[in-house]
Amino acid sequence: MSVGRGGVGAGGSIEGSALGENSRVANIHFHEAPAGPTAVVWPVEIGPVPALASAFQPRRELRERVEGARADGGTVVLTQVLSGGGGVGKTQLAAACASDAVAEGYDLVMWAAATEAQQVITQYAQAAARVGIADGDPEADARRFLEWLATTSRRWLVVLDDVTDPAVLTSWWPASRTGSGWVLATTRLKDARMTGGGRTRIDIDVYTPEEAHAFVEARLAGEGMEHLLDAQVAELAAALGHLPLALSHAAAYMINEELTCTAYLALFRDHRTSLEEALPESADTEGYGRQITTTLLLSLEAAQAADTTGFATTALRLVALLDPSGHPHALWSAPPLLNCLSPEEATPAQAHKTLRLLHRYALITCDTRAEPRAVRIHALTARAVREGIPEARLPELATAAADALMDIWPYPDQRHPDLAATLRANTAHLADHALDCLWSPGGHPVLVHAGTSLSGAGLVAPALAYWQKLTADSERLLGDEHLQTLSIRNGLASSYADAWLVVEAADLQEQVLADCERLLGDDHPLTLAARNNLATSYGKSGRRGEVVGMFERLVDDCERQFGYKHPRTLTARNNLATAYREDGRIVEAAALQKGVIADSERLLGAGHPDTLSARLNLINCYWLAGLAEEAGELITQLIADCERLLGPGHPETLKVRNHLAYYHWRAGRVEEAAGLLDALVADRERLMGPDHPEVLTGRGNLAVALWEAGRREEAVPLLRRAVADLDRVLGSGHSDTVGARSTLARFERDFPGDH
């Protein structure tokens, strides 16, 4: 199929293709420019910033050190890292700084959980929306927010709470070239990487004896419990090691049980021997200290005594297996978790009552205003609780948590990006804490679902890394020939294809297909899926002579195995229609595609991504058949549906944006096409990386549009760059590279200059 004069050949795939003479175009993707931003109401507070604890101690010496370090920073943005062991009050100190910044009239104060990069990206994207610069693509919006911080003259404070791995934040530290910004980070790490890039570490230690004494007095007085104070308050504080978190739990226990300092100290000491046997000091690998572990268990005993449901211990153990930064409250309405709480199945109301009991005893935080991270637990508390879970109970708890995550996971989850990111983070934590339990007898579905979620969100690099690790775990725990391992390796191959590593994808898919045929037979569903994916990779690599026959055979086999309108058959029929189109058989492709759309709308729904994708493929057929007006009408409808149903940053929406640019180009509106392509290339580069083939071919498309718009001095250097990158990434013989190089040669013949 010819694109027409002036196009850069994309090797027969409309997806990301260039627009050039004798080149083929397939799956070009674009969308409308977003609506203008709403007015920003300053100041902006993004959080939630944790509330200061009852009887919070101002810790003046530490605050003076923070203020002193800020003063030393001059006009350059200062990043201060509050570093110390668990429970020393790093987060509370940062919260006090944030509260003061709000009171002082800062224009923006942001509190971001920073245990993993995706959390930070999601929260930065939300911040971009709040300051009126968002465009709908989470990672692109996050980058845009960092750029805004770097250049704005407004005063701002960003708190990155609980940095657990400095490597994941390498490219996400805020900066300010105007000197108006301030960054605070909290971490348990004392790692040189935390102090690179101009960051200053401030070591946070326990309370001084005076602060500890003042805390206990103020906490008890605040509850009208002054009569619990006695001469043993200093001794009690010393026994707890002056650790703020330990003192907080101890005071809560004393208030709830109406115990004097002397009585609590006696109870504490009575339990030291037996609790040391249950949680020996050797299990405290992160140096939290026996005092805090003992205090946590004493609080749990008090909660158990007040628990009318009998669910408190099980609930706390489940919370401890999940992400400390929080999980959705809806998880506690999921039948798997309710069944785990009680064989007779607890009610959601009983589960909520249990969570609030644990909240009251300061073991967790349960705040539905903070969804989708309503239920949180301090990482120190979670660690202590996990170490006390009986080994025989862990599989049941881990499976219940995994089943519950699957139960509340929306589909498609791209409509709920923050919830999806939260569920992926919780899956990762659960896998870390109970990995082997989730692989017996086979891998739990939530492990694969998290990878599918990453891929569906267009997070190409994180998805590839996830599938690589998942494959290694499956091979190690289940063996190379286990059915689950074959399925996961198939997912890894698809992830390679998504990243346009087509050689790696095809090589792995050939291995998977051979293993499936040998172990499962030619007609097994996994064998058919492997054949489908291999044919798709062959198409991306330019081996179109084989693809049509492979898909025709696949459609026949799927119809025989599953029926004509089964979702698997629909996928095969859709891919066959694409193969027909790319082979120039437009009439056959369009007829088949219309049938797929009708069946997909009926079986999957009009808003299902597969249905939207099938509609996009039909638009391709119309364009290639010269029906530009009909294609334009369909693309307008499809853009609206994709943005409404999937969101403006979804990969399928990006495809439609690409098509919209192509539509403008075909209609002679090359300036509009160039503008759309410029924005699309930038968005894809942020999302996929600078070397993703869709970015490279998109850059070639942009060069052609600029040439057609008469901006030749911009077009030639841009196309030279695209050709060099395509040659480096895809190889000199790839059809996209060949087409782009041919167009560049024509440009250089027609454009005088040094080349």
C-alpha cells in the first residue's frame, strides 16, 4: 500500500510509520489536543500531609539544624535527607516542616510516598494536574511537573517520604533553578547515594531524655489521664530507649488500659523473657531494637483483649504483608479476605470495626479519605508483625491477600491509574514477603496480572523488567517445562515485542512455541497463543510472506477449538484482518474487520480496548482504500471514545492521536499534522524512552510533515537523526530504516546544503 508522495517508509506497519513515497503505513496513532487547563487556586497542598502526633515534640535542636542547613544552601535548591532508624520520628519532623510551610504561605506543599518510583510518578502526575499543566499521560505529566518545579519562582516544598531505594529515584529528584524550592526526604538508609547530587543528610536520633519525659506527660495530660503519671516516668522512657514510636505505643496502651507508669513498666519487664523467645534479637535484622518490638506486641495484646470479633490478629497480619504506604479499604469487602478473617465469613462492617480497633491502638492507620491508600501501617510495625506470623499460617494469609487483590482489580484498569499503581505496589510487596507461597502449586494469577497491568499502561521498560523477573522466578520455582512457566515466557516475549525488541521476541516465541507443541500438542490454548504472538512478531520484523498463512491457520484452529465468536477467535480474526491489509488485500481486510467489530461490541462491550483497537484497524482500511472522508468521521468518534473510556494517556489513545495527525496530513493540513506529531513524539519519548521504534518512526513522520509544510531546514536534520537512530536500533536492513533512508536521499537531492 502506498502512502503517497513525500512519506517515510515504515515497513508496512502503519503503527508509528513514516509518510513517504512508496512506503507502507500501518497503525498510525494520534489524538485531539486536550482541553485547556482550569484556573489554579493558590496555594496548593497535595498530600495527605500526616497529622502531627498527639503531644508532638517540636525537637528544637533538630529543627535548628534543618533551618541552618537551609540557610547554608543560599539561593540553590536544598535537598535535605532526614536519615535514621525506624520509629525515630523522621516522618513527624518532615510533617512539622510541611505544616509550617503551609502556615508561612508557601505556594505549593506536596507530600509524596517514595517507596517505589511508580508511586512518585503517579503523585507527580496528580500534582501536574493541580497546577494546571497536565496532559493526561502520567509519566509525561510527572516530567512536566519536575520541569515546572525547576523553573517556577513560586515557593514550594516537596517531601519524599520513606525512600527505600535511592536508585529508583535517580531521575525523579526535584530541583529548582530559581532557588524558590525546598526538598525534604526521609529514609532509613545511611547510603552515600542519598547524599549525592547536592543533597545534605541530617541524622535523626531518638528523643533526648527531656523530650521523652515531656512527651509522656503531655500525651497523658491530653487525654485527661494525669493520674497515670508517677515517679517512674523517666525510668519507663529509658526502658523504651527514648524511641518516639515506642513511647507513642506505650502511652496509648497506658491510656486504653488505664495503667500507671509503674504498672506499665512492671508489665513490660514481666514480658521481656517470653517475648524475647518469640521474637529474638537475632530476627531484628534491620536494628529496630527489642524495645519497640516488645511495645508493639503489648499494644497488640491490648487490642486483642478489646477485640469483640476475634479478627484483630489476622487482620494485622494481612495488613503487614501488603504495602506499608497503603492499600484500598475496598480490599476488606472482598470475600477472600473476609473468609480469611472468619470461616463463617466476616462482614465488611466487622472488618472495618477491626481496622478501626487496630487504628485506635496505633498499630495501623485506617483513613478512608486517603483512598486508594486508606489502610496503612508503619514499616517497622509491619516488620515486627510479619516476624511473628507462624510459618504454617503464611500460605493461607498470602493467598487470601492475593485473591483479594484480584477480586478488586478493575478491568480494564487503565481508567483508574492511581488505583492500578497501588494494586501493583501491593502485589510487589506481597510477593517480596511471601513469594514462595504464591508459587505453590503454580504461580498465583495476581503475579501475571500485575505484569499485564504494567504492559497495558504502556510502561514499557518497567513491564519488561517485571516480566524478566517473573520468568526467572517461575523457572526457578516451577521448572522450565511447567505450564505456568511456558505461559509467563510467552508474556515476556510479548513484552519484548512491545518494546520493539522484535528479534528477541521472535527468538523467545519460537522456543516457547516449540516447547508448547512438544509438551502440550498443536491444539492446546497456550500453543495457539504462542503461534499468534509469533506471527505478530514476524509481521513487525517484516516477514509478511509468512504471516497471512500463519493467521489463516490460526483462525481455523481457534474456530474449531473455541467457536467462531470466542474472544480468542476474535483476536485471531482481528490479526488476520491486519495481515490482509498489510498484504494489500484491503477489501477482504475491511469485510473481516467489520465482522470482528460487531462481534467484539456484542461480546466484550463497546468500551473494551480490543473493540476500540478493531475500530482503529477498520479506519486503516478506509484510508488505504482512499476513503479519507469516511475515515475522518470514524477517527473523530474514536478519539472521543478512547479519551472517555481509556484516558488521554492510554497507549490506544496515543495510536488514535497518530491517526489524527495522518488524517490532517492527508487532507493537506500539514502544519496541524506537524504540531500533533511534535507533541506525540515528545509524549512517547517520555513514556517509552528515546530509542523506542515508535519514537524513531514518529520522528521520521514529523520530518516529512515539516518538509511538506515548507520547513525544510528543520526537516532534513531531523530525518538524518531518525535514519541514524533507526539504523542503530533496528538495523540497516529493516524496512523502516530502508524507507526512511530512501526519503532522506530524496530530501538531500532536493534541498541544497552540506550533507
